[in-house]
Amino acid sequence: MTDLRALFALDGDLEFRVPDFAALADDDYRAAIEAGMAEQAACLAALAADDAPPTAQLLADFERSGTLLRRAWFAFGTLRSADATAARDAIAEALSAKLAAHDDAIWLDGRLRDRFAALAKRAADGEIALDEQDAWLLAEVLRRFRRAGVELDDARQGRLREVNQRLAVLASQFEQLVIAGRKAGALVVEDAAALDGLSEDQLQACRAAAEAAGQSGYRLELVNTTGQPALAVLTNRETRRRLYEASIGRGSRGQTDVRPLLLETLRLRAEKAKLLGFDNFAAYAADDGVVKTTAAIDALLVPIAEAARRNAEREAAELQALLDADLPGESLQPWDWQFYAERAQAADAFDEAELRPYLPFESVLENGVFAAANQLYSLTFARREDVTGYTDDCRAYEVRDEDGAKLGLVLFDPYARPTKGGGAWMTQLAEPSDLLATRAVVTNNCNQVKPVAGRPSLMAWDEVVTLFHEFGHDIHGLLGRVRYPSVAGTATPRDFVEYPSQFNEQLAWRPELIQRYARHWRTGQPMPSDLVAKLAASRHCGEGYAACELYQAMLLDQLWHRAPVDALPDADGVDAWERAALEDAGVAFELVPPRYKTCYFTHIWSHDYAAAYYSYLVSEVMDADTAAWLEASGGPTRANGRAFAEAVLARGYSVDIMAAYRALLGHDPDPAALLRRRGLE
């Protein structure tokens, strides 16, 4: 045990709690997670058996009990997402049911719940005093006990445990199949002419990917969304069609067919919701957020989704006219949209190939992302060469506040690899906690093309915005000022957690900041003012498509999780059910598929967004509302940054976060600013 605790940086007077990734073997993660479960179970059993009148110490002991388990699981999850292997997948699958059972053993323990209920009664009776953070955590713990099913009888608790364990296994299996399906679905092209439109750097990357896979020609890897970036530039219509069909075909073929898994998942989630007293799983998920009900979700989402579809239909008519000029008599197809949208926007929008040379990753990171954090929050960043990350590509930065005090570390893993999950994400390795006397250690994971032949990694504009977004999560984690680790940083309700990150991504668009980070990688010259103007003008170009694909995905998530079990299709009917459900909801548009179709919608089948993908909309409403407040208050000044940090970022979920939101802005979230931003008024 001593060695495991040292490997996961739990013992000693350490500056930062970074696991010793270089010394950790795969089996060490398994051993630490299993030891962490045993350690926590023993501690909680002792707490449950204690018959002394409970005090606030109960909360502290409860929080400390899971430290080894939490840290080991954070480290393993971070590593596996960034560098998946068959061995790591096997460990995750083997542990998934055990972890679910362990979680149930905690939250279905009536004796343990009774100890917290007794503490609440003592506080209510005035026998002891709890401060704000104690009182909030106590209420949250008791709520979690109720949601977990502690009040069910033994038979129903037993069935709930079985359901939870099976769901954990299904989530792990689904994620593995999606990654395998994305790899298997890559488009291989023999003739470079079929890839006309790609830059030389992109062609070299495709050639390198083919060589790495033992293939000839060029390999165009798939990203995790339906829309593929290359569709915007590929001039060969047949190549576009093949790439699009490779994208939407994932998850429904051969050994990577996920449909049986997701249908079983839906049935079990519906059963779980019924056991816990909810009409469906969507209602169960909504109850855990800040919106609270599916009716409230619909009141926000449906009108906006319908308006987005109407905007997309208007855009389609414009694109059809462009296609007619090239191919008279042909009808616009989904694989044509991004290509002709680029052409339609050419007068007002930037040329991606023209833009990329001004967006080298290192400059965007240091002169953009870091500079914005310094401007708003007075944060400074210094490279730490002595810190070893979880992959060879990792680099670490020490973060300090304006007084020079160390806040934590952020580890960047910027480059794509075949074993890495798609997209971009943030994780945490250690929480900022007064109780544990720990600083934050967070990660930032991207999928940039790795530099070749002495050239930097040049970013697409969407990648720049995504980097700012994910760093917003990092800031949320770094600026935490709370006592208890379980409510620190990004440990907030799902429909709130994207709010700080979406607020941060808006900083990428500020012209004065663009002038700092958008520098030509060869000459160091700033991006020309006319190109900056085009970039700004492009912000709302194609808004119908972008909003339509996103809100369709949100509704698709809701529709699956509200469907009665007897109305679910068989595996072969999944695609048809998806189409019909979106049509019935009034948001289907055949030229704009959902951002994630059912069979590769990892957010809702493997991650924490089950029936909660709508969260991005709620967070976007808050973000747009806050951005309007920022502009009205003088822009991104340190005073405004300090106010936002103190009201929102520092508090984690240690307080009523909607009350904190209202205290900052003076009102409840108002969608008016988002409607203006999206052009959906």
C-alpha cells in the first residue's frame, strides 16, 4: 500500500500531487483502484457503525475516505483516454462492474445515510453549528442518498445494483467499440488527386497516417463528429461522399456494431428510472441539474431547435444555387454542404488555408489562451520541465496567481495519435481542497496534427476556439477555493459545468487578443487586419447549420431517453427510429444530420451526458448572458475577471450555484443574448 500511495502522490509534503506516470505500470492502476475501494469501504463501515453523536467531522472523514480511489481513477481515466490500449481497455471493463457495485455499497447503505440524517437533525435542533460549506455538502450528500435509492426495499435495491453494474460494463464496451469504429472507418485514398483541396501539411499527415497503419496511399482519419473538417475543402465530390458515408456509417457494421449495446443500455436506464420513481431516464437526469424538469428543457430547447432548422433551410437554398452553377440538375447532398458553405461565405469569410499559417499552436497557447487568463484572472504560467506527464507529448505548466502564490499545474497533451480519443477534453488529477491541503492538477487534451519536418502544428479556427473552451474547464478547476474535494472545481451539475468553458471560448474572438496570438509562423507578422475582419464577419455565417446539427443532437438524446421501452426498435431499426423521432419533433432536416448520430454518440452512451446533452444549451444561455454583462461592465478587465472568479469559478459546487449566478448578474439566465448571438431572434 505504501508504494501505491507514493506512486499516486498521496503521501509526503508534495508541492503538486502528480502521479508518477513514468513508474506506473498498467497493473498498478488496477491494484490502486481495488485498494482504494477496499480502503474506502473499511473507513465508511467504521463511520456507519459509530454510535457517537455526529459532528461536522463526519463530513471530513467521509470526504477523505475515497482519496486513493479518486486519484487512481482520475489518473487511469486520463491515461486511457489519451493512450488507449487493449490491456487498459481490459482493465477498465474488468473494473467497471466492481466500481458500480462499490458506489452502490456506499449510497445504498442505510446505516451510513442515518448518520448523515442524524447530523442534519442535530444542526436543525441547534445542538451544533454548521458553516455554509458544511451545510451545503450535508444537504447534497443526503440528496445523493435519496437519488441512489437508499429508501428502496431490499429486493428493489438488489435489482438496482444489478442494473448499475451492467450499465457500467456497457458504457466501457461502447466506448471501446466507438474508438475501434472510428479507426476502422478511416478513408483510404490511393491517388492524391482525389484529395485536392487539402493543404500540403494535411496531405503529409494523411500519408504518415497510412504508413503508420501499414497502408499505401493516404489515410484520412475520422473525427468524432458527423461533420468532417475535410468536407469543407475537398473538391472531389465522390471523395466527399465516401468520407461522409464513412462518418455516418460508424457503429452499425461488423465487429464495431454498437446497436445491441445502446438498446440494452436504454432498457436498463428506463428500468432504473422507474425503480427510483421517475417516469423515464430523462426525468431522472433533469432532476440532477439546475433546470430540474424535462418540461423546462423542452421550453428552452424546442423553440430554439425549430428556429435553427428554419435558418438551415434558408441556407440550403443558397447552397443549392451554387451547386446548380457547377452541376446543373444535381441536388444538394449532406456531403456537399460544408464545401459550398465555404464558397458561399468566401466574400465575408476567411479561407482556412490562408488562416492556418497565422495560428501555430504554441503561439495560440501562450499568446492567446495564457494571455487571456492573465488579462482576466492575473494568472501566470511557467513551464515545468521536471514534471513527467502521462504521455511523451505532455508538457506541464505551473500556474500562479497575481500574488505569486502557486495555484496548481496544467498538463497539456496536444497531439493526435491512433490510440487517443477524438476531440478535446479536460480532466483533473488532483482537486483544489482546503481539507486535503492540495492544489489543483488539471489536464488539457487536444488532437492537433503533430509537427513534421520542422514545421509547427498549424491550427484550424475551430481548433483555436476549442482550445479556449477546454482551457475554460482548466481555469474552473485551477481557481477552486473550497474545503471539500467532491464539490471542487468542475464537480458541478452537468448543465452548469460547460458554462465557464463556453464563456472562456468567447475570448478567442476578441480582435485585440487575436492580434497577439495570430502570428505567421515564418515571419512573425500579425494576421492582416482584413483577415481579422473576415474572421469576425464569419462568426455567424452558417449559423443555421451549426445550430441545427447541435440542437438535433440534444433533442435526439432526450427522445431516446424518454421513449417507452416497448416503443424501442430492434438493432436494424435504430437509424429509422432516429429519423422518425427527429421528424416528429419538428427538427429533422435531411441535409443537416445531428452533430452526433446515435451509433457514435459517446457523450450519452459512455460518458456523463446521458439525457443531459442539453446541458450545452443551458450553459450557452448562461455564457451569452454573462458575455453581455462583461461588455456592459467594461470588457475583460481584471476587476470583472475577479468578480466572475469569486462568484462562479472559485465556488465549485460548494454553494447554491444558481444563487451565485443571480448574485453576479442580478437575474436568472436569460436566453435573449443567446438568441441575438445565434441570429435566432
